[in-house]
Amino acid sequence: MIKYRKIFLDANVVFDLFDKKTTEINRTYAKLILQQIVEKNYTGYISPISFLLTNYFILKQNTSEKEALKKIQALEKIIKITAINQQIVKKALYSHLHDFEDALQYYSAEAEPVDVIITRDAHGFYKTSLPIISPSEFLQNII
């Protein structure tokens, strides 16, 4: 069993916490991972991109801006936020990763540094040095 301490949640895992259209299993996995962070078993990280995408593309579709902001504020209290600066943007722009958003997420996580990235889109992070695992793989490792 691999023991990760610092875990980075990709945007799709964060979406699963709030998106009413996600599958029940994805929501459950995301909630269980967040519970581990709340219980201080792990230090959780997300990028500022995840806040932006979650707030504007998911929460606003399902609820008011005020309610969306409350949920984002609650998340901010329990999770750490990685930085995105010019160096990270430059790395992402010239990266072998084809998806710019994934590249920004990856390099912000790498700079922290974190132990693992948890995502439902592992192919977006191919040939990277950090371990990339799915929510179910992470949860299987902690049982």
C-alpha cells in the first residue's frame, strides 16, 4: 500500500463534489476523498483553475451565485491552493501535454510539490513524473 500525504485533486474530481449531473459513484468517491482531507489524514490541494471552473461552469448552472460562492468558500477553508505564475504558464504552454488546462494543473501541482494527482482523466497527464491515479485507486490504497 502506497501512502500519499499531499494529494492534488484535478478539476474533474472537484466538479464531482458539486455537479448534480455527475454519477453517484463519482460523487461518492469525491466525498470520501474530501472526508479524508477534512479528517486531516491527507493534505489536499487544488489549483485556482478548479475554483474558477467549479464556480462558473458547474455551480452557477445549479444554484445562485451567492450559494455557489458559499460552497467555494467552504471548500477553500479545508483545502490548500497551488500557485499559478508566469513560470508555470510558460511550462504549460511548451509542454508535451496536449490539453493546456491539464498542463496548468499538472505544473502547479508539481511546483507545490504534491505526492500524487487524483483525476478521472489520467490520459491527460501522460508521461509525467508525478503518480497519476483515479479516485477509486486512491481509495483502494487507503483501505
